Amino acid sequence: MNINNILHQLHLSNYNNGVISGMIELEGEGEWIESISPVDGKSIGKIKSGSEEQLQKIVEQSTKAFNQWKTWPAPKRGEIVRQIGNALRAYKEPLGTLVSYEMGKSKQEGLGEVQEMIDICDFAVGLSRQLYGMTTHSERPGHRMMEQWHPLGVVGIISAFNFPVAVWSWNAFIAMVCGDVCIWKPSEKTPLTAIACCKIIQPILELNKVPEGVLNTIIGGRNIGESIAQNHKIALVSATGSTPMGRSVSKTVAERFGKTILELGGNNAIIITEDADLNIALTACVFGAVGTAGQRCTTTRRLIIEESIYDTFKQKLIHAYAQINIGNPLEPEYHMGPLIDKMAVKAYLDTIQQIRIQGGSFLIEGGVLTGNGFESGCYVKPCIAEVSPELRIVQHETFAPILYIMKYKNLEQAIEIQNAVPQGLSSSIMTRDIRKSELFLSVNGSDCGIANVNIGTSGAEIGGAFGGEKETGGGRESGSDAWKAYMRRQTVTINYSNQLPLAQGIHFDI
């Protein structure tokens, strides 16, 4: 792969501006941020980050743009998103490759991430003609009640490195058709993929005379994220990241009565019953645990296995893990690439140490890979630890390919073990017994935002609302009726009679 050729295709050769407001590119006033690929440890480029003062200017520009953009008919806004989807189709190969190289996921996953952006564009285009409000019967004669939805305003989007472009698109393209304007702060670990998206989209905005400030990007660190959370003119903050980050954002935004969508930590489990199809279960577990090197919020962290098949499934896991090829994720023969950086490697090693200290044992040992092809220092071995579910370390999410396995006696116990962690994002059960699957999906079953039967925890279709419960944060992104979070609801009552009857039968005679 020639990274310089990829950057040239994406109009990023020697690019170093970290602020884009609408179609206007500005030189950042903050610190330099260097993008280093975890694939080979090489520098891809440097971006001059934006300053808090520049963010304030973007907010002002976005507020002006909103006053125009919200008056565009929703289907016309959808037409802009349709054209964006077509542009992403044209740039799928180079953008997907850059995603893989800058973040470290496999090329197929990088291409899949861009495809997810294309899919959400298609979804949003259809949605632009379906922003429905309901009507309901009034208790008063000669009255009609209905709901209608209006654009919310400026939306701040704080995204994480593991899905450097897709999660932004879930928010931005839905928000656009809803009539909102967006300010994106991508992860400072993956700035170039964000700028590449801007460069792809800019000509479309200009061609269609979209108001300057509808889509904005500012590269920056924690201070920019904090400023977004604090700004009273940003109506909604959608933040993806760690639970501590989300807790800070939630508190700050709530204090000013703003709205949030928080997609935070996951500690996802698969329950494997004695009647499960073990071949299906094995594929789901292995991909869920090692895909993206364990750096998905939906990564499988825990296997809860029925005791009669525990030893059998352990042997299947050992055999499967022996076949995992680790190396350059841009090469198709490798299943798993690197962690994002050496800080992630340290967290991985610290967790392995804690497993030992707290009494766990390793079915498959972990460790850092060295030698030819692993010069970046970010490649690690996927490992499996046998643990008791009560261990403190099991309660925490480590963004790395560490899989905990444990056994259970009955399904009620398995569900209790699954739910006994602070996080509540994704969950799965492997079973061929409909009664067990229905219990898992019932009010007494999984307490997660996502519950799957006979598929893994990892990955989600854009048609469903995505998000979780408990310390995963709350709120939903992407499909279903998640669009309502980006709009404000208004209840309308119309009196078409010659009288003024009051609600609840109250009489007020004057």
C-alpha cells in the first residue's frame, strides 16, 4: 500500500489545517497533533488543532446557518445527504484504506465502516420524507390534538478512534435531514480520516449552496470536547467514548439543561446453553472477541457457558485461537491488527496483571508481539482467562482482546451473571430452545440495550436504534426512531368549535 497515493486521492497531500467550518478551511490555532499509524508506527501527517476561540466562532457561524437550514424542506435536505452517499461510494476504497491504516482495523472492516456511512445516508434520505407526528383524540368536543417535530439546533458530535467515521455519520446525516447543524470533534488519534470526510463532502455543500456552517469539524483534544459540553448554544451533545468521559459530559450538559446521547462502555456477554449450535457460537465468540483487536464497544468480553459443555467449548476456543493470524491489517490473510497505541498496550498488560493478582488463570496467555512486522509495539496476543464472575477486574472494560470465560448451572443464574456488571450495551444467547431465548428477551432477561439470539454481541445494523443502559450512558443513535433525539417535540391543540371548553371538565364562568 502506498499511503501517499491514498492521501493524494483524498486530497490530503501535505494537508495540515485542523478546522473546517462549512466550506471554509482555517489554520488551527492550537497544538500540533501527529497521526501515527499503529500498523507500522509511521507518521501519516500532522494537523494543527483548533482552539477554544475558534470553536466559539464555529458555534456562532453554525447558529446563523441553522436559521437558514431549518427552513429548507426536509426532502431537500435529504437530497444533499443522498449526494453525500454517492460521493462516499466513489471514495469508498481510499477512505476505507485510510480508516484501516490510521486506526489499525482490518481493511475489510475499514471498507465496511465506509459502507455503513453509505447505508446511513440511504436511511436518512428515506427518513427525510417520514418525520411523522401523530394525531390523537381530544377529550374536548370540537378540538383536535397532534404532535409535530421541529429541528433542534446545533448538535455537537464527539466521536472515538475505534469507529473514526461511521459513528459521526450516524449522528450527522440523521441530524442534517432533521434540520440541525453539526460540529464534529473527532478523536485526536484519528484526525486524518475526519478531514478526509470533510474534503469529500465540501464540494457537494458548495454545489448545492448549503449555508456555510451546516457541517463543521474541529480537530482538538479534551479541552475542545469540554468546551462543546459547556456551550449553551449547542442544544445536543452526542458523545462516544469511555464511561468517565461520558459521566463528565453528562454532568456538564445537564447543568445547562442541554440534551445528550451517550454511547459509552460495554462489557458484553454471550450465554452459551447446552443445546446451542456450537459451531455458530464459536464463530460469534471468536470474531466478537478479537475483531478490531477487541476495540469495539460491542466486543465480546465475557462467555458464560453451561457447565455440561464448558470443557468441550474450551477446547474449541483453544483450537480456534491457534488459527488467528495477527499482522498488518491491510493484508487479507490477517485476522487481527494492532491496538491503537502504546497507552492501549499498557492498559492491556495492566489488566493481565490484575487477572493474575485477583486469582484468575489463563487458558491462553497474552503478551506483546515483537520482531519483524511488529515494530510499532502495538500488536498483542488475544488471550482467554478463566475467572469467577465476582472478580473486580471482570466488572471493568478493557479495550483489548481479553476474553473472560466462566460457567453456570441454570439459565436464570447465567442471566444474573450477565447483568451483574455496571455496563449494559450488547448481549447474546446461543440456544436452539425457544423458551430459553424468550426468557432471555423477557423483562426478567437481559438488561442491555441490545439483545441478540444466535448471533454475537459485535456489530449492529443501521436500521435498529443503537445504544445501551446503565453506565453505557443511554440515548440511541442510528435507526428506528432515534431521529427524535435530534428534534424538539411540540404538542398542538386546535379548537375549531364556537366554545372554549376546558380540560378535565373544569368550568370557569365570567
